[in-house]
Amino acid sequence: MPRAAAAPDALARRGARDRVVVALARPGVRLALLAALAAASVAVFVFVGIEGSWAFAVPFRLRKVAAMLLVAVAIGVSTVLFQTITGNRILSPAIMGFDALYVLIQTVVVFAFGAGALATTDPNLMWLVEVGAMVVFSGLLFRWVFARSARSVHLLVLVGIVFGVLFRSVSSFMQRMLDPAAFAVLQDSFFASFTGVDETLLGISAVAVVTVTAVAVPLVRRLDVLLLGESHAIGLGVDHRRTVAVVLVLVAVLVSVSTALVGPVAFFGLLVANLAYLVVGSFRHAATLPAAVLLGVICLVGGQFLLEQLGLGTALSVVIEFVGGIVFILMLVRKGVR
């Protein structure tokens, strides 16, 4: 009798456990958990560990959180979109040379006007020049690549790599002619920083990121079809060439705005995009896009909180680039083995 009574209990426990496993396997449930974790990260970062005036500390931290949210949205969305149109999960928009162009602009400013120019130049003007230069560069590149039907997005990636190498070479040459003090000032701008973000630029960047993201949302179903490949997408009625061109423009604007606002974060997009595929367990953009954004928020806000609480002087972007670089190498090795 005891054994007979225990059998239904064991079956009931096993059934409840199976229901929990099935529920956790749903992308919607996983997104809800990520959203809760992201909200908790923001709350902890804003309110925990404040010493002194809350009237100063809370708005200051909220400004940093807003910058990190914008970067998470811009980089997460742009990387997932870029990997969709290229059909490659080890690529990110940084490979197109945006970061190298940003470094070149900073180097030219210091080389031509001195180290003090970075501090004295109007941040709004600097942001406009950087975004304008990156958008114009990408526009000319896209126009040249898609001028003929025989050219493809893979050629675009290769040309972007070549220009990235060119920009880095010119920047390195100019940096060698700077005095050590000027180079030290210039080097600080090579790493993303979320502390000194201008409120006006934050508002302008928010409008740009929200607008571009709103344009990308209606494309979600077409992006799912693009994952099947160019021939299948065309066969299912998707204008592949036009969709790819639109997505590239959206990616260029998102990356340009994010880079001009806080600085380059090359491997961050690669990290959050592949974590999104892994956590959600689906390639549907209705799940991977918000997952990449939420994971970006968790990584940035949670990482910044840990660095500040541990009293480490290391910039968050350095840690992210280090971890993202390791993930990139592991993905290359894994793909090579396959």
C-alpha cells in the first residue's frame, strides 16, 4: 500500500517538473525572465550603494542607465539584423569599419587642432560630424556595392574590411607623430564611456534609435524569411535586394549613433546576439531582437555595477571587449572543427 500510494505522488511530481521545463522552453517565458532580470539590474544599479546626496546620485545614475539602454538597443538590434542579411553569426557591423572611422576622426582632430580640441569642441558638433561621416561613408559604400545586380552583401563586407584596415593604418601613422601627452588624451577616446554623456545628445540619440527601431519592427517576418537564404526568400515573394538595402541603412544609422554617443564597442554586439540565440532557443526575430536588447542591458548595467562595487578602475568596455574577443575566437574554432 505505501508503495502504491507513493507511485501517484512521484508521477505528479514528475508531471509538474515536466510542465515547468516545457514552460521555460517557450521563448515568451524566457523573454519575461530576461526582462525581470534587466529591470532588477537597473534598480540595483540606480539605488544600491549610494553614499551622499540622493538628489545628485540618482539623476546621475539614471543618465548613465539611459546611455547604456540606448547602446544596448542600437548594438543588439543592429548586430542581429546584420547577421541575418549576411547569414553569418560570427560577423558584426563593426567589421564594416565604423569603429576604425570613429578612431580616425578623433585622431585627425587631435593631430590638426591639438589635444585640447577634444575637450573644447562643442559635443553636439562633434556628434554631428561623427554620425554624418559614418552615415555618408556607409551610404557611398552601399551605393557602390548595390549599383550592379552582380554585387552582393558579401562583397560589401570584404570592402568594409579593406576600408577598416585603411582607416586604422592612417590613424596609426598619424598617432606616431603625436607627442606622448596628446596621444594619452587621444587614447582615452578609443574606449566607450557612459559617464560623461551629454543630455542633449542623449535625447537626440534616443529619437534616432527609437525611430530606426520602429522602422525595423514591421520587417520582422521578412527577416525570418531571409534566414532561409536568398533563393528561398525570393521564391517566397520577398524583395531580397531591397530588404537587404533597407536593413543595411538601418544598421548604419544605429551603429553610427551608438559609436558617436559613447565610443566603439566592437565585440559587444557579437556577444549579446549569440547569447540571445542561445538563451531564447529560436531564430525568429520577434524573440531574438528583444532578447539581444535585454541581454545587452543586463551585461552593461550589471557589469558597470559590479565594477563600481568592486572598486575596479577598469573601463567596462575593456572587459566587454575581452570577453567578446574570447567568444569570437571560440566561435571561430568551433566553426573550424565543424
